[in-house]
Amino acid sequence: MRRLFAVNLVFLIFFSGFKTQEIGRKVYYKALSGGEEAPIDKMLEKLENEKASSKVNAYKGALIMKKAGYEKGVGGKVKTFKKGAHLLEDEIKSNPSNTEFRFLRLTVQEHAPKILKYNKELDEDKQAVIAGFSKLDPDLKEVIADYVKDSEILKQSDLK
């Protein structure tokens, strides 16, 4: 009996190291909306340990684009931004009706420097977020409701 317990304990300890927890949406959006690089790096590290999925790729894409603002030199900023944009755009192309991905792109477009010309889908994304808002889970609705308080594109009145 003791031996069986020991074997089960070793088995549990060994395989528990391979289990990853899904990143909490609120924690993710806090890192994305913050003004510091360290939380972005920490969240990117957590996402690297997650099982690959559309959601993970979209989240990484938006965070990488945000991280571009902390890079040194224009070339590094543009290269990093494009890397993130590629990840997010691929996921939107594969999942065009995913409201959260469209919201992510809208937030990046609204805050990206105009010189990057990453703002061509603002109206399209705004309409997608408005159309899909009622079907979202409460956590994401709360994130979007917080975002509209400071947004010049998406307003509280749009979400009713």
C-alpha cells in the first residue's frame, strides 16, 4: 500500500509539471493596457508556456505589437510591431467572426503611431465588436466596457 502511494505521488508530481493553466483574461488585459514593459514580458513568457491555440497567438500578437514601443531604434520597433501584427492578422483571417480578436486589433489600431498605417480596419473592427458584444462572456464585456471609457473610436453608447 505504501509503495502504491509512493508511485502515485511520484506520478502526480512528475506530470503536474506539464500541466499549464490557462492565462486569465483580466490578467492579460491588465498587462496589455499597462504602461510598463515588465508585465508584457512576463505575460509573453506565460503565453510561451501555453498550448498553442488561436487565442494564444492573438494574445501574443497584440502584446508583441505593444512591446514594440519599448524597443530601441525605429528599425527594431517596426520589425517587432510587424511580427506581432502578423500573428494577430493570421488569427483574424482564420477566425473573422471572433469578436475578441477584432477588439484586440481595434485597440492596437487606435493606439498605433499613424506612421505605421496600421489603422485601415478601425471601422470594420468597431462594427464587429458592436455586433458581437451581446454574445460575449461577462469578463470580456467588462474589459470592453472599461476600454470604451477612454476610447475615441468605441463609445459606451455603441454597446447598447
